[in-house]
Amino acid sequence: MQPTDPRDPDYYHRVVDCQWACPAHTDVPEYIRLIALGRYGDAYLVNRATNVFPGILGRVCDRPCEPACRRGRVEASPVAICRLKRVAADLREDITARLPRAAERRNGKRVACVGAGPASLTVANDLLPLGYEVVIFEQHAWPGGLMRSNIPAFRLPAAVLDEEIGYITGMGADLRLGTPVRSLAALLDSGGFAAVFIGSGAPRGKELALPGRDASERIHIGIAWLESVAFGHVTAIGERVLIIGVGNTAMDCCRTALRLGARSVQVMARKPRGFFKASAWELEDAEEEHVAIVVNHAPKAFVVHDGRLQGMTFERLEYELDGERITAQRVIEEVFVPCDDVILAIGQENAFPWIERDLGIEFDAHELPRLDPVTFESTRRGVFFGGDAACGPRNIIEAVAQGHAAALSIDLHCRGEPLNARPPHAVTLQSRKIGLHEWSYRNAWDGRERRLVPHISLRERFRRLDVEVELGFDAARAAEEVRRCLNCDIQTVFEAPRCIECDACLDICPTDCLTITADGAPPAVQARLRAPRLHPAQPLFVSAPLRQTGRIMVKDEDLCVHCGLCAERCPTGAWDMRKSWVHIPQAGDEARCQGPAQRRRA
Amino acid sequence: MSFLPKPKVAHPGLPLNALGLNRRDYEGVMSTLCAGCGHDSVTAAIVQACFELELPPHNVVKFSGIGCSSKTTAYFVAGAHGFNAVHGRMPSIASGAHAANRHLHSIGVSGDGDSLSIGLGQLAHVIRRNPRMLYLIENNGVYGLTKGQFSASADVGTRSRRGDVNEQRPLDPVLLALALGAPFVARGFSGDREQLVPLLKAGLSSGGFALIDVLSPCVTFNDHEGSTKSYAYVREHREAPVALDYIAPRRAIEASYAAGEVLPVTLHDGSRVLLRKLEPDYDPTDRTRAAAFVQERALANEYVTGLIYMEPERRDFHTRHNTADAALNALPFARLCPGAGKLAEILREFR
């Protein structure tokens, strides 16, 4: 087999499942170790370097890291990565002096950002320290975008939003609230902007065109309704509420409805469980509040008498399943469900009525701008997109990641360099050995199960709309949860020429992920692995031929718990435990590493 | 050595044997030997063999004397019985235990110091007694615990780590066992588990005294250039005249062999071994020729490994002495100790 090239910056990065899964590639194990040391401020800053909003994301992130977490493959549940992020934010000391600051001297370039959501704020965060003047246009009276208008305050308190957005606007962003951009052409024509970034989100809730839709005013569009609640325009709802759709917006709608006085809230799902779009934890939180989730009901019509909404009719469906796939469905009966209000939460769409179609910005059939997937530049030079505006409704952390990428592009664009002159991704490795059997990380296996985040009691939480439900881990609970992290970023690095094939590493490996075997074709070698390869998508390390017998060392990275015992039992130091630092370029990095000679691939 | 215990977490795909145990269930405590010690590989091979033989841990008894090798009985089958004897006196303890309970699977682990120096007399006599036990000599040619002096198995010309040259003739446990009439003699290498595990399984099932000399490099004191028991030297200087495949009882022989190429031997517990000749003239049932072959190859600086000699039919200790089948602890007290009257009766027979 072809030996693995560990200089490929993606090889060791992929081993750190959480970091690889995170769109912004936050160095999760590093900040978890800092939390373990009680260095909450440092942990916060490690987070902020890539995800910009640790306090916000520590509460409401879509957490792609957790399903990826290796702990979830070794035992039942992953590390509570997201809630540990919140611990770093909650318990941090004053770090304001360590935040990036706007450059003392401006570079004379102005950048316009449309919308003050996470994508635009990230662009501002990256460009202000480089000397750019950043003007953010926001239609509402508050910055934050969907983070503020669509995520209810009981999940994300306004104070947290204000603080973390304040770190960016406080750098001197020119934030123009209540200033919608009504014409991109006018903005471009106004001159003075070296680049325009569009982070205006996916602001239009999908409609459900069924009979009776327009006959009542008690039928609401989810995201618009949440926005009205967030800004205080809606303060009440009927007793019986139906939510159509089972995504995360639906979860926010049903829980908000309970806080506005609804007595019975039912979430109507077209499909059975397992096909819901909502994240498992958001479903769990809604069900904890006694929201009923009604499966296999497809909406058929709104029933309105004399202008009053009576309820809805549904077709009750039966599905035939083949594993996780629906193979057939049929209608069993039609049912009527009475209600006072209906909230539609069946998705969002992009809408750019303010972008003229003759500006050279092309859109696809879904009204999404055609973009370069790396630079996020549109088909018009100098106009960039990011966040939901770029790709349709996704999540905050992707918006942040795209904001970083776009900021780098904008910097290149403004400096007159080609947008593909981006520094490469890189990995550097640093040994963690500090003694014969000592490593500067805690490598002992801790078998405890995932700690639960305490919630405020059901009695307390409905008193006001903004009573935060999750209380977050306290320091003691966090100290237990951090021990579950397997430190996947402390890599097992193998140097074939040192190996004497004594088998010590194979014998000590608790999960049998190592094999020394004869070289051969990949399928043959994989068949000889000491433990079956359960997840072929996980990387396989293949060494160069070993000195004594010419066999190869193969490591299935899948279930490695990074206990370091292979390195501890190695008599020749062929194995070493090294921390991998993944470098994803951000705006300004290209100026710091000019010329191919200085572009170091780890 | 490592200070951390081996994590309890295991690969979810780890197979179970008929007892519902996985391989990890046959492990013992964490080894405190030097990292890279050959003995740890032998331990891992024993774990593998016991798992594959589906031995109930409480039916296993482990014996050892003193030395690096003798520490290893703590590192496998934690649920087994064990006795860590005085230096070189393990064979007596093992014989006594086997006399008291013939149904236990006995595993004795010793080293070149424990068996070939201080315990040589004990080894010679346990071979003569022929109890049913697997006797391993983890042979590295040096006294590791006392910082690497030459042991009785060090070859002439071997250079110690500090440069001294050994001039005394070595004792070869394989030749010794052949000379003393051991019914099962083999040599393994800690760095070749594919060969060692079937040997261990066959030895445990052989029904008599099975001696396996395992070349097990001392990574600290005898793994340098000039050593004849280093990983690199043994890898380059070994040959096997016979390959042994172990077939569990009631398991069909899956591979097909040409006639005359394979000698199947049924063992005491119904399992079988297939002896495949790699050296056409070699006969593993001919004791004299086997000894001659080992000596010849030794002159050419080659270790003969794999199965060296096997005697299918041989009366073991219990058959010879016509002892009770039941373990002594299972006999009713009245039968175990018939009393003063019965003793007087027996004594009268000798008057």
C-alpha cells in the first residue's frame, strides 16, 4: 500500500473528528484542556479565534462536532463539546484587553456589509484589525440577524448577544441600524466601497398553499412570527396551537408559544420519527416541556368558518420502511384537529428583491447566488456572499466560517492580489512528551458517562419569555465532563525506521487499532487488520516498510482513544504523541506569509 | 513500564468465544517490565491462546519462579489460580498442584535463569514426572533483573552490552528436554505470534509435559549488535522444519493438503494438530534425529523453531500412578482421609 503522507495537512486534521466536522475548525480538544486547567479565558480566546461567538454558539450551535466526536463511537454519547464552550464563556475572566483591536492606522479601504448577522460580523471582526473601514447596514434596530430575531431569548439571552457583538462593533465598525439596503446598484454606485459583502440571511419563511390559507390571520409564518415576538410586537397566542413542520424553527415556535400562553401545543409531523429535521437535543428540550409531537400527519386544509380559524384537516399516513428509507406511503384516514393558531415552520428561502438582476450577479434556480465555493465571490468581482444568503438556511457556525473565508478574499481583492493566492492549510506537530512515562496531557481513560446540563425547573421557566432554560455546567460538572475528551489532537506519530517490531504497541493498544502485517493490495491488508474496520471513512495510517522484516505498520484511526500507551510502551521512540495545530488561513495571514518559500506545509 | 492501567475500553467489534468472553477478559494486570520486552509479547500470545481455547479462567493455574519472566504470570488470565514459587522451585509446586487436581490447565512460566541455572535440577525432574502442563522458558540469554549478566543460555561469542564476550558453552533447553524424554518440545520467538499461538494451544492440549523454549529478547540488556538473542539476530537466524496448525475439537479441517505433505495428530483433548513438513527429511516424531537436526543447525548459527518433537502416546503422571480422577478438594473427607484404622491396615501389609 502507498504509505500515508502525514505532511498532508488534512491527514492529522481528519483524526480530530470534532475539529474536522466544525465548519470553522475550532480547536476543540485544546480548549477543553484549557477548561480542565481552569484557564477559562484562554479557552474562550481559542474558541473566539475561529468561531468568533463562543458564548452564543455555546448555547445555540448546531454542533456538527458532537455527532462526529470519537467518544460517541467508542461508547454511547459524545463529549458535551457545545456546552463546554459555554463554560469557557460563562466562567471566563475579563478578556477584553486580549481581544483583537482595530488597526491604529486605517488603510483607506471601505467595505460594506449588508445585514448585521454572524457572517457580516465575522467579516468585520477579521477586517477591522487590518485597517479596513467596515460599514454594516442593518434593517432592524438591533444587530445580530437571525441570532436575535429567530432564536428565542429563553435559549439565547440578549445580554450574551450584546456582549459578543459589542466586541466587534466596539472595534469601530460603522454599524448603521434601521438602514435597509433597498438597492444594491445604488450601494455600488455610491462609490467608496472597495468590496461589498452580502450576509443578509435567508429571510423568507416558506408558505403552505392549502385551501383556507388566506382566510384567517391566525396562520403565521414561523420565522416572521418569532421575529415579531423577539421585537415585542406579538405578546400573546391562542390556547391551542399547531406547529407545522419539525425543524429547529418549529421547536423554537412551539416553546415560544407555550411562553405566550398556549395551553396545548402540537407539532404536526408529516413523517415518522427518525425523519425529523430538528436536532435531537432540540426535540428533547421541547418534549421536556410537554409539547406533543404528532407523527404521520400531512396537512390538507385550513378550516375557517366566518373568518375564524377552527382547525386543520390532516391526512393520516402509513409508511413502509426499508431500514432508514421510506419505500411506500398511503393515506389511512382524514382527521380534523381543532386549534386557535397555526404556525408554519416548514423552511426558509432566500430572497434578494433588492439586488437588481442587471449587475452581473448570477443566481441559480433556487434564488441562490452563484459563488466560488472557496472565495465566496459572486459572478461580479468585488461582491461576496456568506452565511444563509450564500447557501440557503444552514447555521451560525457555517456563516462564521464563510465570513472568515470571504474576509480573506476581500483582503486579497483589496490588495489587488488574485483570490486564489490564499495561504495553504497547514498542520504543525509538537511532542507532548515531558518524561519517561509522562505527557503534558491527561491520557488516563475515564469511563464516566456524559454529564447532563441542568435545566431550570418547569415551574420557573414559563414565568417570563426570557428566562434562560439551560443553566450551563458549573465548574465542578465541567471538570468532570472535560475528562471525557479523548484528546484526539494529540496525535500518534510513527517513524518507521525506528521500529524494531517488538509488538509492544500492538499488545498494549486497548482498542486493537494497530496491526503489523505484510504489505499488499489495500483490500488484502485491510482484511488482515487485527480488529474489523467499522468506519471506512476514517483514515488509515500506513507506514513505510519496517526495517527488520519489511512489513508495514497499519493504524485504523477510527477508535484510537489517544491514551498514548503505544508511545509509552515503545522502547525506541518510534511512536510519539504530538499535538497537531491546524492552521486555516484567515484574512491577514497571506500578508504575513508572502512568497512560496515561506509558505510552509507542515 | 507504564504507570497507567490499560484502559478498560475495547473495540466494539471484539469477538466473543463460546464462554461469552472476549480476548480482553483473559488479560491480567499491567506489565511492569521494560517497554518492548519480548516477555510482554509472549504474555499477549498466552492471552490469545487461552481465549481461543475457550479456557474457563477458574480452570487455569499459573506457576512461576523468580525473574523477569516469572513476573509475567500476573499479566495474563487475571481470573486464574496462581503460585509464585521460590527461585527455581516452580516445577515442584506445579507437580504438587497437578497431583492434587488433574483437571486444571497448568501454565508454568520460567526463564533461562530460573530453569537453566538455579532450577535446572527441578526442571530435569519435572520432565521425568511428565505432569500435564505447559512449561514456557522465556529465554533471553541474560539476567535482566540483575542488570544483564550472561545467563546459562548465552551463546559462545555473545557480546554483552558493555562489551564482555561470553566463553562458556550454553545450555540449550530444547536439547535438554529431548535428552530427558519430554513428550512435546518446541521453540518459539516472541516476535512471531503466528507461529507461537498454535504452539501454545497444542502444548496446552498435548496431555503431557509440553516444553516451549521461547526466544524472547531482552530489549534493555540484550538487543544490541553482538547479541545472538536480539530481535534482529533471531529474525535472521531461525528456521522451522515443521509448521504446526492447531485445529480445535469438532472443527473441520478447512485447508486442503496434498497426501504425504501433512501429518495429522490427534491430541489428548480431541483437538488435532496438522504438521506440515517444510524440511522434507525432517520427522518430528523421531527424537534422535530431531536432536541431531537441532545440533547441526546450531553449529550453523541457526535456531530451529516451531514444533521440534512430539510423542503422541505417553503415559502421563496420573495414568502412571493410577490416581483418583477427582480433584482432592472434591473428594469426600472420609475417602480423602480414611482414618487411623485404614493406615494401620496398609502398614500391616508391609510387615
